[in-house]
Amino acid sequence: MAGASDVRVLSVQLRDFRTYGRAEASLGEGLTVVHGPNGAGKSNLLEALYYGCTARSPRTRNDRELVRFGAQATRVVVRLLDGTDAHELSVGFGTLPDGAQPVKRMSVDGAAVERLLDVEVRPLVSVFLPDRLELVKGPPAARRAHLDQVVAAIWPLRASTRRQYSRVLAQRNALLGRIRSGRASDATLATWDRELAGCALQLQAHRSEAVSLLAEPFGERVAQLGCSGEVVLEYRPRSRAQGEEEFLAELRERLPGDLERGFSGHGPHRDELAIRRDGRDLRVFGSQGEQRLALLALLLTERAVLAHARGAVPLMLLDDVMSELDGERRELLARELRTGGQSVIATTDLEHVPGASDAAVTRLRISPGAILQEAIAA
């Protein structure tokens, strides 16, 4: 989610992306409504916007699925305005003419980069898709990864802590595997344990601080959206250590089990970000409608926290978000999205989006493989 303030997406160009051969869409300064029948390509357009801003898909980890059937490569270009400066992000994926393995290439203003997530002019972006319900009802790993993205968005300099922890954890796991197979001694294990402890405690502190910013406004928003009962956001760290020595003691206590498995079973890589209603996990005991409301509330809360902390309102991409909200909640959501920043809402019915016909709203009509620009709000 990292990005810069005052960055606005002007347009997105797609080539051989999902169902699109070649297409282009311009976004307004505020709300853009994408409408059309089911299966026309609305979700694909939102996915392309996310992909062009992050070089990742919110729907799949396999970039091959993004390439239009029959094509060899796909490319998404996002044009931005940062104050008065124009920029261009480009992400391409596909096979080379020599038939080698597919490659992904990213560039900013024509210059190649290794990671779009580190680019300062990249806009913050948040996405609500039906596929993303796994963030609420799926395994803890998805929620941990999301929380780490939120930490990096609020405090960009803290992004390195998660990467450092992953590196040290991998080294410790490799050593455990060698010790388990008799190919190494445990002479250097204490060194890796101490380095892991330092990274782990720092990562836990970052996550805890982020959740402390999100928890109260999340509870308020999820209630406003109509989720019954008391819904809370909780960070549950695996470790209870208050300092490095206590964490080291926890590792020593669990060392026999780690050696038996050949990997580390204790640390922030086992933490949980829980959403609970009346004391019970929503991922298990909540309906799909309640899980959708919780996901929407979480994303809106992150949007508000980031706006306050960074002065940057994320580009919100919302697919099929209005269908399960009543009229009052639709109005509430529409009002919130108009408080600042850019938002793109995909819907099958314009009447589901309050104010969709206003002059200040940009409208895009989607038919299979094509995008018709109906109106562009200045």
C-alpha cells in the first residue's frame, strides 16, 4: 500500500489482459462508476488497475492467468499526476520471442525497477473484491500479510523489518534442517536465535501499533454498516515475551519440537489478526454477508487511518460492494467515498450507487472486451 500523497490516477491502458485485447479508461478526480452486465469485464478492469499500481493481482498469484487467451503477454500502463508532474507506471508479463520462461517487467517513467511497492510516486491502493473474502474467512497467513502491508503503508520505513525477519527465519530454518539431518551442529544456533528475537519483537511492536490505530474506528464502521453484535479487531501475537531474553527462553523451550519438525514453529510468522463478534471468530461463525461487511469496514478504516497518517487517501477499488447493502448503508458508503481521494465502484445496476448520475461522477460502461467512456468528471 505504500505510495505518495496527492497522487491521482489519470488513466489505465490494457493490452491482452484477461478478456481485454486493447482498452483504455480514464478516471475522474473523485468517484468513477463502472457498470455493465455480469461477465462483461468489470472485475477485470479493477484488477488491472490494482496490477498496474502494485505489479500484483488481488485475485491470483499466477500471472499467467492474466494473459488473454491466445496471447503471449500482457501489459498494463497506469498514468498518474503527482501535483503538476505526470508519471507512468508499466507492468508487463509474458513469454519472450525465444520461448523462454515468462518474465515480469516493471518500469516507472520508462526506467526499469525491481519493485513497484518501493516507488514513491505509486498511489496507495485498496481493493474490495468478492475473492478477497479469504482475508476474513481464510487462513491466518493472508491476514498477517495484509497487516504487514498496512504497517508498510502507514510507516514506509518499517517495511524492511518484515523482510529482515523473513530472511533470518529462513536462515534459522535451514540450520534446523541441517541439524536434524546430522549435517550441522547447533553451535551457531544461538546467534540466529538472538537475531531472530530482535526482528520478531520489532515486527510484533509494529503490528500491535497498527492494530491499535485501527481497532476502535473499525468497530464503529462495522456497526454503521449493519453488522450486528460487538465486532472487534484483535492482534494475537504468538509470543508473550516482553523482551529479547524472554523471547530467547521461548525459543529454547520449543527447540526440541523445532528440531523434530525441521523448522521454527514459534514467532510472528504464526501470529493472528482476528475479527471477532461477541467473542467468536467471524471467519468461522459469521455469515458471508457479515464477513463482507467486516472486510468493507476494515478497508474503509485503513483508508481513514492512512489519510490521517500519510496525508494520502488510497485509491479505492470496490467490486460488487453495493448489492448486499440496504439503501441507508449505500448512502453512507457513497458519502464516505466522497470525502476525498479517488474511488472506483463496479456495479451491474447504476441505481445501486447513490449519486451515480451526478455531473461530478465519472461513468464507464463495460461490454465484453470494451470500455465506453460515458462521462469524465473534471
